[in-house]
Amino acid sequence: MPVTTVVNRAEILAGIAVLPDGERKRRLSEVAGTAFDTLGVCLPLMPEAASAYASIVASRRSTGPPIGSMDALVAAIARVSGASVATRDRSDFEGLGLDLVDPWRGPEAAD
């Protein structure tokens, strides 16, 4: 069952919020709302994810490549929730022991 995280939701809503007012912004807002309603489950940033986040950031800092804060938060939430990460940009999440899914290709084990 597909789910999202509070981090993904925030990123999408922020991306829409900064668009100029108009038809595109209105349509994207509607589509996002429908998608969030359809998914239903929005994984929160729970306290256990803080430790996972610290571990992920420290690991990437020492072994590279660095990981952005938002991606590290998504990875941490996925790790403690046992969720897969659906992304087209696998490089941000490779080497973290997560199951990665390319939405255009299907599931593949990352590690």
C-alpha cells in the first residue's frame, strides 16, 4: 500500500505555494489534495526517526555522497517504519539499506 511522509507532503505543498497564482497552481493544488486523500496514510516524523536521521547523515558525511536534509528525513522515516522509498532519483537513497522503488520501473532491492 503506497504511503507518503510528512516531509514529502511538506515539499509538495511548498512547491505549489511558491507558484504564481493561476490555473497551474490551482490544478496542482487539487491534484495534490486528491493524491493525499487517496493515499490516506502520511507517516509522521517520529522520535525514533531522529536517531536514524543522525546515523544516515553521519554515514553519508564520512562515506559520501552527502545527502540533503529532506531526503535524509524521508530515509529515516522509511527506515524506522519499514517502508519502501519510491523515487526516480535513486542515488540519493542508495547504500542506506532501504528498499527502493522506481515508480516507472517497479521494486528493486537497493542493498
